[in-house]
Amino acid sequence: MRTLAILHAAQFVTLAGPRRPRVGAELGELAIVRDGGMLVRDGIVVATGSSDEIERIAPNETSIVDANGRVVLPGFVDAHAHPVFGGDRLDEFEMRTRGASYEEIAARGGGIRSTVRKTRVATEEQLQQRALKHARWFLQCGTTTVEAKSGYGLSLADELKILRVIRDLKEETPLELVPTFLGAHAVPDEYQDAPERYVDLVANEMLPQVAAERLAEYCDVFCEPGYFDLEMSGRLLTAAKAFGLGLRMHADQLTNSGGANLAAELSATTADHLEQTEDDGIAALKKGGVQPVLLPGSVYSLGKTRYPRAREMIRAGLAVVLATDFNPGSSPTPSMPMVLSLACTQMKMTPAEGVTAATINAAYSLARGQKIGSLEPGKVANFVVLDCADYRELAYYFGAPQISSVYIRGQRVWQAM
């Protein structure tokens, strides 16, 4: 039996609270313990409290981690990411600096389909090695759980290849990965003139095989004109639900096309992006119990200016989530601290709201809120020690490396040099 005590955190950010996603004013309640500590046994939180209290109850053989006046908070939970892909999109990045839009690049055969071509020619071993590098990046940024989407294969064999890489990565990295099938990410080159046939392929061949091999927990679809319209998206998500998969959606990213409303109608777990969502979509998400996953990194990276309406969503009582949208084209960042900075400066979320959205609310959006996302007795001891004395510094000093060490199940998995 291994016992660990973390002591003398200037701010021990527990996120203790109701056993559900946080809404409204609750997003700003971090349940901070000053000069706080935590007792961990076999990777599970036993107790939290003042350092004096933890020292009194710690067994003699307890290993001690002295936070030495730094911040301790739950590991980040990244609820929207695309960590497995081949190649890069550096040329497209430069094209955007010269004035080309994301939509123009996609219309020329770039964008998602460009990465698909590179991913298809990569072997599983090559994809795994690249994804292991990405996993290290996530850990170095303080993230301990990542939702991992497929979507760069767009054929039965290649989508299965990506999902198997995600499955096998679980044995190679301490990072917890939550697999999502995103076969409906774009219509591949060979089906450009027959998108309905590709929808048939996803519904009738890909989904059954993914479900049979238990390679995914969720199904996602890029619901957007030019990708998958409302009818196509509804058909695919309804089929996924019949196979027992949870539902997620890329919705209203480029246009206000009704994606948020469809997510509500289907009782999806999340609707992601939502840059173009208006009041009716926000109201529908609230009525449907859908969690919005906001991705300010993609807005920033694409050079756009319209960010999701986070304040209106919070006022409406939605359990807002923040995520990186890590991918090679529109958001090539694994950094949740950077996302927190964007959330504060561009969407006017408070630092506390940002932390809640990136931890406990994100955990509930992945059906893991009872196990991770906060530091409370009975939960898994996934936590980060920050090289600062106030949690607000994370969003304040954007771009500065402030992650001192990262622990998963009470084991240190990364430490700054």
C-alpha cells in the first residue's frame, strides 16, 4: 500500500462541490484550501484539508511532496482533441498568413482532407510514435485526461487504424485517453461527387465495426454545410446511439446552421465549437441538457474574431467546458493554460470559471465526473503542481511554462527540469 501526502500548497484547489457539472455562480467556486494538503493511498484521494490536518493523519511511512507555497489543482481534462494524425499543415498555416481563409484552403483540397491523405499512408507504428509525442505535450501542459477523436482516415480501414492506435496508446502513456469515432469529419476525395454514399459507408460499415470492436465510447460528426448537413448528421448520430455510443457534435463553427438545435433534439452529451450559435441555440442546449465545449484556440489559430458567447451560456445555466481542439490544421496547441488565457481575454470568463470548465465540467462531459476533475476523497489523484502561488497566474502569464510537476493516480509522470 503506497501512501502519499502533498503538503504546504499556497492554494490547494480542490473543486469540491456538488456531484454534477457546475453551472452559474458555481463555476467560480473552486473550494480552495490555503496552506492545503492531501493524503493519497494507492492512487486514490483519502483526505484533503490544511497541511496540519493532513500531517496529523498521515501514517509514518507516508511519502511527502512539499508543494512549498505553490498551487496544486486537478489535472486538466481536455474534452476535445484530435491527437492521432499524419504529417502537418505548415503550408496551409503560411497560406493563412498570406490571407487565405480556412474555407478557401479546404475548397482547394486542403484542410481536413489534406491530413487524411497523409494519415492514410502512415503505418500504425508511425502514427503511434507521433501520437506519443503529442501525449508528452499534453502531460507537460498539465493535462491528465484527453478525449481522442479519429477522423483523419475516412475509410473503414483507416478509421479503425486510428482508433486502434488510440487504444494501444493507453498501454504506452499514463495519459488517459477517451476514444471518439469521427468518421463523419469530412467527405473524402473519392466521395466528393457522392456524399450520400459516404454517409452510407459510415452508417452501415464503419459504425458496426467500431461498435463490434469496442473501439470508441462516443461518436462525433462535423455538422456544417459543405461537410455533413443536418439530415446527414442526424442520421449518423441516431445510428451511433443505436449502437450504444454517446453523442458529440462539431456544431455551428463556421455558420449558424442549426447544429446546436440538433444536438439538443438528439440529447447529445456535448455540442462543440458553437462560435456562431445565437440565443435560440443556447436556449435549446439548456433545454436539452447538452454541455457546450468551447474551443477558443481554433478561433485564435484561424485568425477569426468571433468567439463563442461564453457569458450568455453561463447566464443561461449551461455547464460550460473548455478544450484545446488540438489538431494539425485549425488549433495546433495542446496547451490548456493557453486556452484559459483565451477564455479570459476573448470570452470574458473569469480565471475561476476557466479552471472549472477545464477540469470538473470537462470530466462530466466525458462521463468521468465521479472519478476525476476534482480532488475529493474517493476520486483518482490526478493533479498538477504549478510554479506559482495564485491559480490566476495560469491565464495571466500566457505562454509561460508554469507546470512544475504532473501526477496521475498519485504517481509523478512529468516534472520540469
